Amino acid sequence: SPAAAITRNIYGSLVLHTSRLMFIDIDIPRESPSLLDSIKSLFGIKTPDAFDTALERIRATAAASPQYTFRVYRTAAGFRLALMNKRIDPASGESETLLYNFGSDSLYQRLCKNQQTFRARLTPKHWRCDFESPRGRWPFGSANDEAMYRNWEQGYNNACLPYATCRFIEELGTDRPVNEFRELIALHDRETRADSQLPLA
């Protein structure tokens, strides 16, 4: 089976699927600030936000498993990790344990196991770019349907230009990456614009 493939999902984003390079998706629940936090902010007292707290938890979880090396990315809704120094089978117990330990979304856990691939969205969600939903989907019923979709695709690509999909933060662990992962991560970082400071979408 191929090491990786890129598909377009139902709402039009490009998605990287990998058979052994593990991606861990971690969503952070949005919480309304408490009354105490609101009062503190009035006096200029900074309280740690959910993202800061989640990043500390990620660092602690990674430190408890020093045999792994991770690249850590910030996303619009949370974090993404790429496990760089070991090939992981998406349907394995090791994969299940890592996803659980890092608090990965349960839907993502099921997708990895059922599809036997890890996945990482490369391009923004269209609504975060203030762009419309795709018109139609593959397989196209007619040449006209395909032309409409290609037209949408062009507009979507333009709408994505001011945004990044994730932002590289740091590497945790010291082991060298698997050689074949270097090219995949270079592609991931280029397509997601992970080294830019653009707003996340």
C-alpha cells in the first residue's frame, strides 16, 4: 500500500493520509471565561487559556514517553502532533494507546482504526475563510457539474491564500526521524504553510 495519498474531503479541503507516519489530532473545547477570570482580566492579571494548559499537558505526556519524537503544531481548534521516529500501524494497540493518552478526538481515533490510515488536513475549512460550500461532489453527474465544482475549487484556493492550516511550534524528543518521513513532513509543512505566521483556518 502507498505510504501516503492526498484526497479532497466532503467540504473541499485537501487531506493527507499516511499509512505509517502518525498524526495525532487534539481539539481543545472552547470554554466561556468564568466570572473570576473576567474580573482578573480587568486588573490585567493573565489567566492561562485552554491552549496554554493543553500544550503543557501535551509536553507532560510526551515527556512520559521519551522513546518518541514529536513535531507539535497549533491548529485553529487545538493541536496536531506528528510522530517522527517510529512507523506506527493505525490499527495497532500502540496507536490506540497514543491517541488515548494525548486526548485525541474519539471520532479521529475511530477513523484511523477503520480506514487504517492517519490523516492531516492540509488546507483550511472553507467556512473559516468566509467561503461558500462546494457545489456538487465527485463522482460528477455531468460535465456541467464538474465545471461548477472546478470553478468552486478555484475560488476556494484563492480564499485560502491569506490563511495557514497549522503552525509549527516545537519538537519534543531527541531521536532522529525515520528517513522516509522527512519528505512527507516537508510536503505537510509546505501545504499547510506551517512556517508562516498567517492566521489559522
